[in-house]
Amino acid sequence: MKTIRYFSTISVSSAILIALVSAFIPSFIGCSDTPANGSPVASLDTKFNAKRSYDFLKEICDLGPRISGTEAMKKQQKRLEEHFTKLGGVVRRQEYKIKSPETGEPIPLTNMVVSWHPDKKERILLGAHYDTRPYADEDPDIQAARKLGGLIGANDGASGVAFFMEMAYHMSDLKGNYGVDFVLFDAEEYIFDKERDRGLLCYGSKHFAADYVMNPPKDYEYKLVVIVDMIADKNLQLYYETNSLRKKTSREAMYGIWKIAKDLKIKEFYRVEQHEVIDDHLSFIDQGIPAIDIIDFDYPHPSIPYEQQYWHTTKDIPENCSGESLAKVGTVLLKWLEVYKQ
Ligand SMILES: [Zn+2]
């Protein structure tokens, strides 16, 4: 397996990547044969319910595009607040406003925090974004995509939400060294124009991390931030993301998670560094907080001559996702949360 190299052209993404340029396409294709023999989830000793998580993913997609500040986003928030509260989570909302880059109107944004074992002073933040991109700007038919008014974001949006909805069943009983907060970030990709709106990338997590540093909580601290993004691809491939490896604490945590996957014989965690991604984890790294990103950035891209093109297109739909992929990530993280200690 080759490590893919990228030019440093910034391309906007949910996970905003350092864009792949066609000169390197051959090496990328060379990687596409790796996940063919994935481990069947049925063989795993796991509490994480693959089918239920996939049903959640479909339910969230049925809300339609969950663009920041829209009615569909409000419906999603209400559904999630009820869900997590019912399962014993303590839910709070961090609310703030942003100016729409399109109209200048104020747009209400909300990061949703769900705390488990809130009495624990040392905590892990597990995060994902729960907004979807305002339109499918990588779609081959951009005009048609604009008219559709947003993408479904089954993998890029709903996968993180569905993951936490299922994880919530297993948190109250979890034995571990740290308390856990799920944080669902708004406005990770409130991007209408890639160049003009570049400063808005990962806005929700930037707001959250800056507030955490400016107004540090008196009674707890985050030891580590773990972001999940695009983890429901049917053809799951998880590599060590480059920015996550830069600092010792996060690097060791990442290696520890991948080692647990190896011990569990979950083959989709490749112990190879690949992809440098701008995602919500960077908002924390920039504030000096250790953070890693678990992301499948090999979800088929329009910039790559795959037969299918899903990422930031109208084809990012449940049919291209799998509950088994969510279950593999969940099984690994549940085990890791039980044993992780800095
Ligand atoms: Zn995206």
C-alpha cells in the first residue's frame, strides 16, 4: 500500500481535504483493492447493533437535507434531544449565530452536547458534524444539484449522527476511566461558495473549541477529542489521518484505537498513514487540545475516476452506506473507551 501524496490545493469538503490532483490518480487506484475482504460484523462479539444504526441513518436522511438554520435541522435537533435524553444522556445546547454568506441574514446555529457520567471530571469528547452541505457542489450536474436544494448526506452527515444514536444505548453501562461527551457540531460545511466561504469551514467546532479555551469549565476537562466523519461507507477504509499524528498524545491514542481494531480482527482500520484532512479535529488541535479524526476519505470522489461518485454529490445516499461499517467503528470505540488511559 502506498501512501498517497497530495498537492496543497485546498478543496472544500465536509472533511475538507488537501485536494487530490489527477497526477496522483494511479497511486490512488492502487489502493482501491484493499478492503475487499472486510470482516463480517456477524462474527464480532459486540453490543453495537448494526441494523438499528442503519435504520437511524435512514431515518435522519428521511428528514431531507439538514442544512444549518433550516426547519429540517430543527427537526433533527428535536429528535436527537428526545433520543439521547430517553437513554440517560444529559443534553445541552450551545447556541450562537452566524451571518449567512448568501444573504447576510443571521442564521441560528447549535452545537448539541450529550454528557454521559457527567460527574466525571476527566472526559473524552466524541464529536461529529450533523449539518449537511447546502448543495451537492461536486455533482456532475451542478445546476440540477442546486435546484435540489442540498444533498442527503447519508455518509457525510448522517453517519456520525446514526453512530451516536446507537452508541447512546451503551454509554450508561460503560466502564472506563473517563466520562464521555458526544458533541454534534453545526455548520461544519455551511459552504455555498468554496472560495468566498472558506473562513466558515468547521465553524461550529471552531466556536466550541474557542469557547472552551476562553471560558474553561470549572469542573471538568477534555483529555482527548475523537471526531468521526464519513464512517458508514459500504466499503470502509480507515487510515491514520496525518494531522492526527502530529502530537504525541493524539498519535498514541490513534495507534491505540487501531491496535484494538487489529486485536478484534476488524480489518478496515489500516495501520497506514493516508490523507491529510481539514475537519473538526483541527479546530481543537489549533487550540492546543489533542484531537484525532476517524474518517473514511476514500468514499468515492468525483475528482477520482471511479465508476461511482458519491462525495458531495446527490449520490451520497443510504444505499451507499452500511450499518456494518458503523458497527465496526462502534465496536472498536466501545472497547477503546473501556481501556483508554493517558
Ligand atoms: Zn462534506
